Amino acid sequence: MSALLLRRARLGAAVRDVLVDTGRVRAVADDLSAGAPGLPELPAGTEVVDLDGGTLLPGLTDAHVHLDQWAAVRRRIDVSAARSAAEAAALVVHGLGGVPPEPGALVLGQGFRDALWARPPDAAALDAVLPGVPVVLASGDMHTAWLSSTAAELLGFDAPTGVVREHAAMEVFARAGGVPDDVLDGWVLEAASAAAARGVTAVVDLEYGDLVTTWARRAALRPGGPALRVRAGVWVDRLEETIAAGLRSGDPLPGIGDPVAADRVRLGPLKVFVDGSLGTRTAFCSHAYPGATHPEAHGLLRTPLPELERLLRRAGAAGLDLAVHAIGDRATAVALDGFAAAGCTGRIEHAQQVHPDDLPRFAELGVVASVQPRHAVDDRDAADQHWAGATGWAFPYRALVEAGAGLVLGSDAPVAPLDPWDGIASAVHRSLDERAAWHPEQHLDLDVALAAASGGRRAVRVGDVADLVVVAEPPAAVLARDGVRGLRATEVQGTLVAGRWTHRSGPLG
Ligand SMILES: [Zn+2]
């Protein structure tokens, strides 16, 4: 692979040349066209690209995605605007565009948020407008599946109300998403390229399933593999086989022959669920959900502390990184207790509600908060209702940073779009509409949000892995001129993974 000289790259206030070779940033200087000290001449065959003042930033990481579902959701009927079950059903009809679905073919929709609906969704609402059609709708948070009677029958689910939650919902999605592997692989690689076009150089894929096999297969489909680095997560039901295979987090997946693809596709963390979600009212909280009378009025504790401790010990000792899903304040406390008891560290995925007493424990234990700022703006109304009186410590990004916690950003795609600029913009300004920012005291400054979206990297430095992104203008200038809307729409001109282009457009195209 030849070296790459990026001329006239804006790095902070300066415009400089950047030399990339063998996957790393080798030199940064005012003018590298004639080489650099210790580098008498440019390596033979160096590609020279003039960025013409384009801004060079560290590559962006999405620390939490479900890539299969995102790749499929990009193709589903969007029902996120529905304010009732009837509206959601009408959106499905509209989405079909008057074309009757092929007999027996599943109709898939995505994104309903029923937390504020006057009446819960049920099969009858779908059956009424699409009799005999198998319809499966996924909630925006992917913790609830809503099925028509025909879909429940077809997929073999006993769901009298048409609504199933949590593990059963994930089973429904797994069965309903059943397209042939080769089709889904193509969709996923396409979604990865679309993410690269937004400046993403790495994702942590926490899809449910055998990701080791899946990603080893996908890595072979294209020279160089997917257009970004993938850390393939492991769910608890595959922990033992992963350990038995001798795989540690960061290892290349077995059987990938292409060295570029092998470098990109590696084993990620173990994922453990402590609780459910806010939208499904299964996040495990110190306060009861208003009006809840069922036994889980405080949410659902999916993994109690002793079992969590056992899993973390077992996986940690085997060299696996640890990602613990916790949304409610009690769940977050259990996750922190689990890390403390097991004597290891890792990430808490979501940390949507953190009791003030628990804030300093992140830094004390070295636990990183892996957060999805778009959720804060999408779920503000649901939080105001279901976490009434406790929203002061909901999505507490600034409080976490001030308490010394490491923070990384993600989308949780398909829950939110796989676009880091959307997350950065949502962290900087906690409103999606004309309303004032929600708990603005918890916003992040732009430089903090950018660093959190870049795996903690704040600048491009010599010696760094050459995972880089070129944007048309400095993000701060975009924000100052066009506000948060402009920041969300940031123009990405180029993306590099280990010094190889994964995206080029506009003046670099
Ligand atoms: Zn997730």
C-alpha cells in the first residue's frame, strides 16, 4: 500500500501537510512536499491529495450499533410519527403505497413510540386495516414487537394481544428479519459504507446472534472487508463457546485471509443486560412507574448482581471487554456494583439515569459511560411522564464528565440513525424541535462531544492510527454560523481507515 500525503489540511487553527504511511500518521509539517526531517524524500508512489483547507479530524466511532437491524430498518416502513395505534396502522398502509404485499410476505415497520399513547397497541388495530396481512412493527427502542394476528400465527408466536416485549420481542425480530444471509450481508456492507460517508471509522456491533461467524463471512465478501472497523460483540449465550475458541477482545476473527479485512474486523465486548428500556417501562428504577400496578412497577432486573458478578469475572478473566446494558438508576447502580465486585472495568451502555451518588463511581472504577445523545431528545416526553421527579439525573452527560467519567458516544442504531453528527448535535443542544433544550444544564460543549465521538482523541497527532475524517469546515464554525441544524448536516468529504480511503466525495471525489 502506498503512502498518502494530505496537503493543506486544517488542523485546529493551522493549515498543514499530513503524511500517512503504513496505516499511521507519520509526519505533520507546514510543507511536506519535499519530505521532512528524518524522511529525506516521500516514499515512492505516494498519493498526494490536496485538502485545500478542509478540516482533518480523528475518525468517528459509533460505540453501540445493531448493524443487521440498522441495515434492515433503513428499508422498512417508518412509523415513528404515529401518535396512536390507529395512526401507526395508517402509516403502514400508506407505506405500502397501494401495492398489495405478496401473499405471506411479512410487512415490516419500525419506530413506534407508544409510551405516551392513550391506548396500548394491539393486533386488532393492524388486523382492521390490513386483514390477513402479516405485519410486524418494532418499537423505536427495539424492546417491543407489535404483530398482526396473521404475523403471530406465521412466526409461531402465542401473542393474544399482539404485543410482546424484551426477550420475546428480540426473538420476533430475529425470526421476522429472516432474509437470506447473502442478501442481509449485502445490506449490511452497504449500511457500513453509508456510515463511512458520515465519517464513521469504527463501530461496536452489539447485534444479537453469532457475530463471530457472521463477520468472518462478511469480511471475505469485499477486498479490505467492510468500510469501517467492526468490533463484533458477544452475547451471554455465546460466552462459553467464545472462551472455548480462545478468542479475546481485539483479536482478529478466525479465518479471515485478507490482512486489511482481518485488521478491521475483530472481536468486541461481551454484552450483558441488567434491565430493559424507558420506552417499554422496563428500565429498572428506584422510583415506580406512575400508575404501574404490575409486579415490575420499578422495571425489570434481568440480571441480578450475583449473576452479573459471575459473568463479569468469567469474561474479564478470559480477556473479554465488558459492556453492561443499564438504563434506570437502580440498574446503573447494579452495573457499577457488578464491576466493583468482579474487580474489573468496562462500559455501561446507555446509563440513561444515574443517581447523583453514583456519578463519582464511574471514575473511581474506571467505568466508561457509553451514551446515545439522540435518545435524550427523542425520549424527553416519555422521561417527563414515566420518570417524573427523577429527570434531573436523566441522560446526565455533563454531570458524568464533571465527575471524571470517560464518555463515548453512539447511536444504538436502529433506535437512532447511524450518524455521529446527529449524536454530537443532540449532545450539544438537547432539543430536536423548536422547544427549549431539555435539561440544558446537562449539555456537552462541542469539543467535549467531538472527543467523546472520536474515542477520546481530540486532535490528529503523529503516531496515531490513520483513522481520519475530512470535513468541509471546522465544526465550531458550522455551529456558530448555522447552529445545531448545520452541525447535524456536517459535510463529510473523506474518510480514511488505517490510511485507506473508505469514502470520498465533493472536492475529494
Ligand atoms: Zn443497543
